[in-house]
Amino acid sequence: MGVTEDAPWKWGSLAVRILEIPAHTRAHIAFSFVDNFAVFTGDTLFAMGCGRLFEGTPEMMWTSLSKLMRLPDDTRVYCGHEYTLTTGALH
């Protein structure tokens, strides 16, 4: 049995909502700490863009990004890694 959006999950005492966000890879997931207004998106979402499509389609990416856009506006996004220094996005 894999991790799915329907399965409740906890990290210590924190409730975690699993978000299935395929496109970067077909099994890509995000960890949303709804009560703490934080989401860990891995390589799907970055400060200035989104991840590359290795296994998914543009339609899958749009669906995944749309799911992330439905999170509360004050949700902090934590990416798997970041490119803002190498792309000049902070300059």
C-alpha cells in the first residue's frame, strides 16, 4: 500500500495531508501541513517556476499546480531545492 491522498498521515504530532502532484514524476507527492500553513512540494514548484516534466504531461503539471494554488494564500512553500541564485531571480 502506497501513500495516497486518502490515507491520514502524521509526522510526530503534526497532521499531514498528502497531495498527489504528478508531472515531474508520476508518483510525485507534496506534504501539506495545513494547520501550520506550510507545504513541501519537492521538485514540482519553485520560487520562479515549476519543475521539468520527466514522466508526466503538461496537463498533469497544470492539474498539480492548480491543486497547490488552492492552498491558503498564506501557505509557506518549501521546495526540494532552489535555483534563484543561479537564474538571477533574486537580482
